[in-house]
Amino acid sequence: MGFYTSLMEEITFYTGLSPTAFFTVLAMMVVVYRTVSAMFVSPEDYNKPPVVSAKAHPQFDHPEPPRQPVQLGQVTDRELRAYDGSDPNKPLLMAIKGQIYDVSTGRNFYGPGGPYAMFAGKECSRALSLLSFKPEDINGDLEGLGESELTILEDWEFKFIEKYPKVGVLIPEQRTQQNELTEQVQDNLENPNEYKDETK
């Protein structure tokens, strides 16, 4: 018992704390040490692979094979809007200088929730040349752009040509309506009975 008493007196003499306060501080220091050291990787575990694999995420259970780009041919602005990523079964498209590109492989950037999602399903030449995210700039109007903006647009175009497949060409709405009207007239001439049934 003399040893215990002399130890408590020494703690008080050297630390200026009561033995209860000393052991409380000591216990807190051990807890803080263990908590902080648990935040860091030990040298033995440094080169080991992570315990939780990305493949454990349900998104990676059945990875989709990349789709082959579908050639659309001539498409209007209105038709292009359907390819904005809202339908996961359709490719993700956008147009630059009237050329339509399949940007489905860049879904993280151009798909819903991506930083450039506002460009999907649209002609975005003006916005890219001005480096703008304003909705009023997301169109194909190149009027009033300076040489530097056109150079920026050309750089974007080259990036898209290198990275994404071209799948179509943007055409004016009027031209498409004329084509549809011509097709309807041809169909009516080929199948006059169907036309009569529709008018009854």
C-alpha cells in the first residue's frame, strides 16, 4: 500500500494534477490516439488493395456493353430534342455546326445530372464558341461571333470529331415538313383506298 500512496504523491508532485484528473486525462489521450491513428493507413496495409471493390456496387453487377452508334441521317431540331438523355434507351446526341454526334460514351458529362447536360439533344455551336451555359446561347446561330470565338468552336468541333461518332446532319424544320408532305402525297397516290377511308 505504501507503493500506491507514494505513486499518487509523485503524480501530484510532477503533474500538479490529482490522481483522478491525471488518469482521466491519460484515458482521454489513449482514446484520441486510437481514433486519430485509425484515420490513417498503417504501413503494412498501404500497398494492399481496397477492401470494398467498386464491383460491389449494384450499378456494376451487369455492365452494359457499349452500343453501336445508330446513323440517323437528317434530323430537325425538334427531333434532336428527343435524344437529350431523358430516355435511357435512346442514344445521347448533340450537334455542332449542323453535324450531329453520338456522345453516349460521355454520359457522365452530357447525360442527366452531368455538368454539360444542358447541351444534350440540342445544337450548341454558339454556346460552345462563347464558352457559355446560358440557355439563350444554346443554338446554332453563329452571327456576330468574332474570330477568336470561331477558333474556339473549331477546337470543340475537332474534339468531337476525334472522340464521338457522327450520326447525322441537322436540317431546317421547313425542309422536313416538305419531305413529309411529299411522302404523304406519294402514299396517297399509291394507296388511294386508304385515303378515302380516312376522310369518312
